[in-house]
Amino acid sequence: MTVQNKRIFASILFVLISFVCSAQTPPPPGPPPPPGFPIDGGVIIGACVALLYGSKKLLSSK
């Protein structure tokens, strides 16, 4: 096969793969999360603890 034929063959394969990927149906949606369940409840506290711990480690290593 020449280089030109390989490029054409690869282009055709990419186009066919994109058609197959777009032809699939999406999965059904999952159940909703339970009400009143905060996901980001301790993010700010965790970030503050991480900053304090990191600064302590940085200062104690010097």
C-alpha cells in the first residue's frame, strides 16, 4: 500500500468510528441523590486544614 492509500484508509476508518459513536444511545439517568445531602459540606474546612498542615510541614522542613 502506498502512503496515499494508507491515509485514505485511515480517514475512512475515523469517519466510520465517529458514526458508530454517535449512533449509540445514552444510558438512562441514575436515581436522584437523597434530599438534604450536601456534597460540599466540609470543603472549606478541609481546604483550611490542608493549608495549615502544608504550611506547618513547609516551615518545619527549613
